[in-house]
Amino acid sequence: MRPKSQYYSILVVDIAEFGSRANPLQLWLRERLYTLTESAFTEAGVDHRSTPRPSDRGDGFFWLLPGTVDRTDLTGRFVEVLNHRLREHARTSSEEGALRLRVALHQGDVAGDGRGWAGEELNTACRLVDIAPLRTALASGTRAGLALAVSADWHRQIVRHDDPSVASETFRRVPFDAKEIQGASAWIRVPGYDAPPGLTEAETAPPAGPAAPSGRAAPGPVAAGRTAPGPDTAPNRSGADGSGPFAGAVFDRVGQVFAGDQVVHGTQHFRWSAEPDDPEDPDRRPKAGA
């Protein structure tokens, strides 16, 4: 029987610089990681006991949380409490025993087969925790115990709604390119900072739009009353002789949008009507003197 997928919030955590530690220290850090995470879940009121147990990844884990979990609490209160626990740990540990985390949040359908878990959204979450801007922000944010990345969907559904606990103004968008994921974006923050530290302008720039055929930039929206740019014309211009891809066109509707390659021959009139065949449409009535 095909394993059935279920919808989960996906938390992925990785310990920074884990592989550089001696084996006994790695085991101790793993123990501390689970203890601090479960303590943060409990204090933040996030139900983690009715879910599958976390799946260990050696230097971290992924944890599938049920769809009933409040994602605002997970993004805000849980992250703040976990960061506080990590800072407490830092005050009593040596540099060698430092426990600093990269954390990612995503959501979607994941299927289990009794041996483990699989699904595109789980792959996305695991790729997200490894992106270069997140590593840079954590390395630069020495006051914090963690750096957080959320997917674009998570940001749209949770972060952008400005709940005070989420600190939405401290997130910045970064490119998300990792193996099979190209041209996507993610959002990151580092608790205690107004913006993720250490990132260059290029690292916080939104991803570029898709290229148009023949290598030209992809066309954008065309404002009402303007012509779409063609390969031999300047943007939003027609030739003085009336030539151009929208030669003779009349645009009557405010907010009209055209994009992509357009070919127009002869005079074209674009009129708006909810019912194009409605004889009562004033734009379709014969004009006086016509």
C-alpha cells in the first residue's frame, strides 16, 4: 500500500561547526540540543509530544509538527525561548563547547513508510537550513545563539502579518539556490539584530526574474497608454511614424496590463465591458457623428 502523506510544519535544526568537535563533545552537544529544544517547546506552548519523534541527522534533526500547531508561536515565541536557552548555555561553556544553531521552518505534505520520511517539502526544508546567507548571518551574529530561515510560503502566511512576537521587520529576503531548487527566495533573521548581520547587498537582493527568449530581459507590465517594448524599440515608445508593436492601438482601461511578445497589425481598439456582447454597453453604442 502506498504510504499516505500528512501535512506538517517542518522544523530543521543543524549545529554549526559540529564536525570539527571531538566525538565525546559531539555526543554531549547532541544531548544538550534535544534538552534545550524540548524545553523551548514546552515554555512556548508548542505541542510536540503528539507528533512523530524527531528524525536524527547526526549534527541536528528534523521534527514534524502537526498542522494544529500554532505557526506564529513556532516562529516567534519558540525561536526566542530557544535563543535564550542557547545564550544561557554559552555563558557556562567554553568556546569548544559552543552550541549555535541554524534553524529552518517550512510546511507541507510528508509521507512515512515505517523506515523514515520523504517528500518534496521535507527536501526543501533540509536544503533551506544549509543556504549560504544563513551560515553567514549566524557566523556574523555572535550575540545570538541561532539564525532562522523560513521559506517564502511561510513568510507569506505567517511572518508578513506583523504579529509583534514574530519581529517581522527584522527578516530579510535572500536567494534560495540549492541543488534542485533554483531561483527561489527565503527569509532570514537573527534574534537580537535589526537585520541579519554580515550579509552583502547581493545576498539580500531578491532573485532575478526569468530570462526571456534570445537573452533579453523578461518583459514587465505595460502601463495603460504605453506601448510594450519590442526588440528594436526603446521601452514604452513607438516610432515617430506610428510604428511599433502596438501601432495604432488605443488603450482605454486604466490598469490594463500586457506582457510577453505581442504582434499587432492594423488599428486595434481595446474597450472594457463585463459583457462584450451587451448592446447597452456605452462603449459599444454608435458615437454621434460616426
